[in-house]
Amino acid sequence: MRALLVIDIQNDFCPGGALAVPGGDAVVAVANRLMPQYAVVVATQDWHPKSHRSFAVNNPGAKVHDIRDLDGLQQMMWPVHCVQGTRGAEFHPTLDTSRFTHVTRKGTDPVIDSYSGFFDNGHRKQTDLSKELRRRGVDSVDILGLATDYCVKFTALDARDLGFTVRVFSEGCRGVDVTPGDAQRALEEMRSVGIAIV
């Protein structure tokens, strides 16, 4: 069975949000158009505590986009975003959340970030996503959402490593592009390991 993974289409990643992805809200219409084609639609949701150490303000002297050591991992410093229970963490208001069969929340551990919907960035802990997909008989996943060069990419790579057949809908993704071209490079990296970019 094939499932659709809707990655982090949240207010803080859309225009006007704390970590706005350029054109991020454009993916909403794509998601809404595709979701009715799937019996299983799983959304991921960044769900950070306010004290999360990937936030630059929680690291003395750090600036946004600095790279710091975070619990033994290299970590990009981000503005405060998708804090649990805030409007910024909510799904975009025009996203048809009634189609979701499950929501996986990630980034809840204050000392390690989680770009992937499946694991934290150190692969130390697994979310409930893989178990949920296997329980429903899913062996293939189609992915869209935000952002191409971070959460979409790492979710896709982990899905492939876990044995799922993976497609990424580029029309339904937008990138942060901290360094210009990051999103395009992410698509190329995914393609190079056998993920279909459609």
C-alpha cells in the first residue's frame, strides 16, 4: 500500500511565520489536491519545547544559521519556531487536516533536533511513524511539504533506508535555501540514492 506523507506544513514555515520558507504556502494546494487519492495520509509536525537548543536564543552568543555542537552533533541554529501549543506550530489554516489518518510530532526532545519524520538527527530515538505505516500495511510512501532541503530530504532518506519505496513530489515542496541551491542539491542527493523525484 502507498501512503502520502505531508511534511511540516505549519504556520511558522509559511509566509509571515518565524522560519518562513519562500513560497511555502504554495504547497498547500498541492497537498489538498493529492490527499483524496490516498487511504493513508500521515502528517508530520515540528513540535518543539520553548527551551529547544536548536534555537539560537538558547545558545549564548549564537546567531541564526550559525553551526554549533549540540549534544555531539553539528546543528544549524534556527529562530524560535513551531513551539508546542503556539499558532506557529499549527498546520496552515487552509490545509485539509480532515484527511490526516495520523500525525507524528517530532523535535520534542530539547537537546536534539529532528528533521526526519522517522528519527531524531542522531538516529538515537525513533518516532512512531514507521510503526504506524507498517501497522497499516504501507510499503511505499509519497512525500511533499516543507522544507525540501531539511525535513523532506531527511524523511525521504530515512524512509528509503527503512525499506520503503519512496517518491518525492517536487511540485509540493519548497526549500529554505540557507545557501542558494540547497533545495536543488537536496533533490539531486535524493535522486542519487534511488528516490524518485516526480
